[in-house]
Amino acid sequence: MKTDLFPEHIRPHLIPKPKGELYYQCLGCGAQHSVEKLLYVCPECNAVLMIHNRHQEELHKLSGTLWQQIFDYRKMLKIPALKGIYRYHEFIGPILPLESILYLGEGHTPQIEASEFLQEKVGIRFFYKNDGQNPSASFKDRGMASALSSIKYLIDQKLVSDVIAVCASTGDTSAAAALYASYLGPLIKSAVLLPHKKVTAQQLSQPLGSGARVFEIPGVFDDCMKVVEQLSTRYPVALLNSKNAWRILGQESYSYEIAQDFDWDMTHKAVVVPIGNAGNISAVMNGFLKFFKAGIIDRLPKIIGVQSEHADPVYQYYLEPDKARRVFTPVDTRPSVAQAAMIGNPVSMPRVVAIAEEYNQASGQNNVFFVQVTEQAIMDWQLTANQNGHIACTQGGECLAGLVKAKAMGLIALNETVVLDATAHAIKFSEFQDLYFKNRIPRPYHIVPDPERVNLPELVSPENPDLIPSQEKRLEKSEFAQFVQEISEKIAQKMDLTPVDP
Ligand SMILES: *Cc1c(COP(=O)(O)O)cnc(C)c1O
Ligand SMILES: [Zn+2]
């Protein structure tokens, strides 16, 4: 819609101008640092950072209702920079001019109500929000759109040049980083570090296809992360891991979209998020908090973080009910089909602790919970979801397993509506589905395929090998008719079909 057709009270707010003043806030010593340079940890104490807006209160001067209208009307704009996560510009990267914003189609992923059968089976109303429908097929694109836009801004302002972007990844970060960096080529070059044999073939093909330098490192993700941290402290490189606080800002859009999709009514809602490096759950909580403080939503949804029992440091931390006695201890991970979340020492742990505390306080009650699920439950629920019309990855399966667990534990009430984060597309993780169906899941995963869920292709061939059509040897007309006849009869038999009367 053309700008002059929008209601008069919306027009001044429709197209955002750069505003506000962002700064890095250290979660360790509390020091503040300028966002005008690339920074990933506090130079004084090495702790992780969050980005805040010094003028956030300014945003609270508009009523929550007006913000809702602004975001609803912005849906009608055709300006690329405002079509993705920056529909919520003022809450994500208010200092960025629209020219610096990168848009590759990320965000506004569909929130799909679970099939009737599946909802009955689980016994609660729930949705999958399919973040696998982002350009590189995972939610990491939200954070990358934000991180790369911030780098583009620094380049445009001539504050940095010849950027070399690096990240460690359980697969999806590198796919997203390589995609967004290659769009800005030749301004940026990217290199990704992956744990050797710990990402799927699809995930490995993504950064290779985008032209990034790909380094495979023996070990697990946590080991790669240490190397990348060393690189980013010793050399002038831009770190694209979720240590980068811009990633968190971008991923907050997930919550903004949920709020908008429910027409801003967050009463009796819960959101389930799988936890790996814990950047995403930090962002999801922070997003809802920001909208709550601005009066855009008047209720904070319940948050349920899920971890596999093979990689559960956050769950373990919160097992201790007494806040004062909680101690964070990294765990050694064991093989997990939720491989993108297979992290024993999450870099965003300090963020989770700080934000969950604030979230509970703002909610006036405990509103953030953590559950642990088995590898078996992850696989079984992922397959069940997908056999009922969804496209969940293994981490999406982990969310559904987490919902079932949370409900059994009484953490979810029957009148609540739940949104599950399907963090990536099913096809990225089809290797695990394959292993399950072929009964070849290695023992350390502790998964036994349920025959009811197994699905394998059946080859249907003619009895006479001379009747097999091939590109080299075409069949005679009568032979081919025989082939068609025989194959269709065999399939009809397998499917228990009876012929219709002529
Ligand atoms: C990265 C990732 C996660 C874990 O998110 P964190 O922010 O690391 O906690 C979960 N699922 C998928 C598909 C991912 O790519
Ligand atoms: Zn510090």
C-alpha cells in the first residue's frame, strides 16, 4: 500500500529513521562499551554482552496499542528492509538506517496449528512455528540478518573494512553465516569451523555451496568454540556465533512474531524452545520482556526450555531450587540426534540466568521452566509430528517431547495454548530419520526404532527382467503395456485395492 493511504496517525511512524543509542552491557562487571566497533566479550572481564538502547524509555511513550497498529500496518509495506525481522526496527536495531539492512527473506515464518490427530494425542492445543522456513532453513537466519546488517552498517560508516567473519557451528550457524556473508561479498569473507563428522551432510553442503572457507576440526562443538574464541581475541575477525550480541537482538523477532500472530493476546500461552548454546532461549525471553515493558503485550507467556539428557547443563543447573545454591557446571555431551543443540558449555548461560530471573520477576511468579527428555522421545515425537503433516527437525521433535514431558509434570495447564519452536527444517536432519528407519542408529544414542513409525521404500519390479524399462533399451509397445499392467497389479495388491467394475 502507498504511504499516503495509511491512516494519518500511523504515517509518521510507518518508516523508521535511525534513532536511539545502542551500547554493549557486560553481564559480568557491568561495564558499558560502544557498538561502533566489533566486540564479542567484555574487554575488561571477558564476560558475554547484551545490547541495550539508552533511549528505550522513549519507545514507551507511544501506547502499546499504537505500536501494535504500526506493526500491523507495516505488513502492507513493500520496502525490503522492513519485510523481515526489521518490521520491529525500533526494538531490534534502531540505529541502523534502512540502507544498511540485509533482507534475504528471513522471519515471519508460519505458525501452523498441530493436526487435529496430533493435538488429541498430546491432549493440548498447540502450534509449530516453522523456523525451518527461513532462507538457510533454520532460525539462525534471524540472528545473521541482524549481525550482518550491523557489520554492513560499520562498513557503510567506514568504521571497519575487509571483514573476515568466522564462526563455530553445530551446522546451522555456519549455513546462515556463509549465506549472509556471501551476499555481502566481496565486502566480507567468511570462514566456518565445524566439528568433524558432527554435522549432517546437508549442513556441510550449505557453507560449501555459499563459498565460505570450511574447516573441520576433530572433537565436538565446544572444542571448535574454543578455537574460534582464540581466533577472535588474537586476530581481527568478526565473530558470528551467538556470543555476538547482535545475534540475540535479531532472534528476538521470533517472540515479536508470535505476539503479532496471536493478535497481541498472550493470555494462557506457552512457548517451548530447545536449548543448545542458549542464545535462542535468551533472545525469546528478552523479546517478550521488551514488548511487555512497552505495553505491546500485557502478559508474559510461559517459557519452557528443553534439553536432551545427553546434553543438559542448563537443565542440571536449574534442578537446584534454591537460587543461591545453584552452580553452573559444564557437562560432557553424549551423542544426540538433537545435534544442533548438543552443547555442554553454553556460551549464553549468563544471559539465561540474568534474563530468566528478570522474566520471572516481571511475571510475578515462576514463568520459566526447564525439562529434560530422552533421545528416544525426541526421535519418536519428531517422526510422529512429521507423519501428521509437520516439518520438524530433531530439535523440533525435542520441543514436542518437552511439551509432553512438561504436561505430564503439571507445568502446562489444559487451558494453555503452546507454540513449539521448530528451529530447522526436517530435511537438514533426515540422516537421523534414515538411521532410525534402517535400524542403524549407533548404540550410544540409546534409541530403539518403533516398528510402527518405521517407513521404508519398497521396490516393485516385474518378474521377468527383460520387461524392465531403461533409458538404454526402450520396451516394445506390448512389452511396456505388460510392464504397466504387472506393476499396477502388484501395487494394488499391496494396498488391498479391489478393481472397480467396468
Ligand atoms: C542452533 C540451534 C539450536 C540451539 O539454539 P541455541 O541458541 O544454540 O540454544 C536448536 N536447534 C537448531 C536447529 C539450531 O540450529
Ligand atoms: Zn565486563
